[in-house]
Amino acid sequence: MSRSAAFLLAIAVPFGAGAQNAARLSRAIEYYNPDWSPDGRTIVFESTLSGKYSIYTIGVDGSNLTRLTADTSNNEQPTWSPDGNRIVFSSDRHGG
């Protein structure tokens, strides 16, 4: 399975059913820029799941969806540091 297909499967699992998920799925949600952690166990990506572009991580098995940025800014283009201890991303939180 390609990494892109694995990413799509991983993000689809947490949003499968339920009233809250149905409401969330009624609007278009975008997912971009997946990047695998150096150890291959976690994916970082950007999504409009919260309304603005935010940074999330998720296990490659679809577990542990975690929103990392929770502000009113757009946070995009996440990338793991080579050692896997940090994630860098771009943001418009200070106007640029």
C-alpha cells in the first residue's frame, strides 16, 4: 500500500460514524501535506477539520488523532525535524 493510501485510511477511521461526526462531515474538510515521523509510527498533517487550517498528528493505524494548534490562525505545511522531536510549520498568526 502506498503512503498516500495509508494516510487516507488513517484519517478516515476516526471519522466513521456518530451524530457529531455526521455534522462534521456535512462540510468539506481538507487534508494536506502529510509527513511521516522518522520512526514511521505517526503522521503530521494540516486539516480544516476545526474550520481553519490546523496541525494534527495521527498514528499510522488511525489512532490518537491529536490537534496540535488551536488558535484562530492558519497553520500549514508541517514537517518533522530529522530526529522526530519537533514539528515545524508555517503560520499567519502574526500577520505574515
